[in-house]
Amino acid sequence: MIILKLLNLIFFTKGKVNLKKICFYVNSAKDKRVFELLDYYSNDIKIMRELGYEVVTCNNTKEIPDDIDLFFIWWWTSGIIGLRYAKKKNKPAIMIGNLHYSDPSTQGYFRRPFYIRWFIRYCLRNSDMQIATSKIEFEDIKKLKAKNPVWFYHCFDERKYIFSDEPREFFLFT
């Protein structure tokens, strides 16, 4: 909710008072059911809709309507396609994802192919806002010269997940 309140503030102050229709774009989503099944997508979409925005979910540029006011794009790697489309249509784009800048594993930023690192840098420098979901990610995207980084923690749906102080047993498998 904080994200979209911030969006309203940013875009209202820039004179874009008609921000009504958001394209929620995830190029890596091969099956559109992920928009409902994965909480990190579905919660964002639900928040946007509860705030009164019309949200169109898209996983390729062919299905994006012409009357989109804003692009909300997941992933700084595959999101480059949505970002290029937003730029072509002269629409603002907000991006979110995980960088894994300091991660030494094969998923880490420096272990990725050069063209993926280039995609990430391009997206960080050319989207209108870049959302980091941790302080570490925020500091890391700043190292790559993100244009307008902001930091918001993840949230959860408190109607779906109930927390208690009761002790619980967990089993970990490796």
C-alpha cells in the first residue's frame, strides 16, 4: 500500500493525475496463472486493485493495451522487454526484483552472463523507479547507479497468514 501511495505522490506532483491503468508485467511468467498463485505477484496486484487501479496482467508485449498509464515490471533481467516497450510508448515504468549482487553462488550477479548483467544495469538506469525490498538490495542497486532507487520491505497478507506466539516444530530437509 505504501508503494502505490508513493506512486500517487510522485506522479501527481509531476502532473500525471490520470494514473488509472497499470500494466503488471512479468515476461518470465510463461503461464498466466502465476499472477494468482505466487503471493509476491498476487499481493501486489491485489493492493493495486484495492487502491482503485485497473490492473492488467501481461506476460508478453502483444497483449498490452494501448491505454496503459504506468508499467509495474518484475525482474531486472527479463523485465528489459517490458521496459523497452514502456519507453517506446513513452510511459513511466517501475521495476522490482532481486539482484544478488554479493551472492557468490551461480545465481549471484557476477556469476551471470555479461549480457544479463548488462540487462540489469540498463533496467536500473532507465526505469523511472527501482524498488528494493531489503536494505542490502537497496545498497547494491545504488552501486550499479540505479536512477531512482526506493526501499520497501516485503509485506504479507495478514488475512491469509496468521502468526502466533505458540511454539511450533519445524523439519528441515536438505
